[in-house]
Amino acid sequence: MLLLQDGNRQAQGNAGKSHPDWEIVHTAANMDPSIQLEQVQSFIARKVDLIVITAADANGSVSSIDAANDAGIPIITFVNPVDAPVEDRIFVGASNILCDEGIANFLLERLPENAKVCIMEGTPGHINGGDRVTGFTRVRTEKAA
């Protein structure tokens, strides 16, 4: 998340040069959906023109998307998937399942038989980690059959 914050600050600086009338505000919910909802509600009260979030939780962030939609404010989610209809927001990201299927195929071509592989999920139970394990295991199972 620190890389995203640094990227946001750099983009803010670049946008400020091109669009000095823009105000870009960065907040961090520390992957807590209740904090994220409070922040979104604060931005709604300030009548912002656009909200961009990385979802704190696939299910928990739906209320933030609903709040922005109810207020008529467009919302963009990126990196983390959300269990909300695509028509409710714009999503920028990749399929974690497909990414790890690609990684698994790459490794199966290069590692010896019976290689030991460690998959580090990150936050236990987070959808990204689960999807990555799904993609990796799917390829491993298909190749073993």
C-alpha cells in the first residue's frame, strides 16, 4: 500500500501542475471497511466529483460503493476486487486467478519434479490471496492429471 500512496502523491503533484484548480485528497483506511465507509461518507459530504478506492474488503466495501452511487458520485475501485455489480463502479485491475495460473505454468516448466513451493498469501482470508492459491492449484491439479 505504501507504493500506492507514493504513486498517488506523485500523480497528485503531476495533476496539480496540469490542473492547478484540482484538489486531490489522499486518505488511508488501513484495509478496514468501516473506516473506508466513514471516509467515503466524508467525501460525499464534501461533494467531491470522483472517489477512487482500493477496496478494503470484497464484501465490506460494497457499502462504500453503494453510498457513492446513492450520492451520484462516480467511484473507481482498483487492485482489489469487490462483490458489487460492475455497472456500479469502474474496476481497474487483473484477475488474480489468471495471474497465478500463468505463474504456475512458468514454474512447472522450470522447476524440477517434486519441487517444494511456498505461496505467501498476505492477509489471511483476503480474496486476493485466495484467488492466487486457486489459480496456482488449478494448474497444478490439471498438470498432475
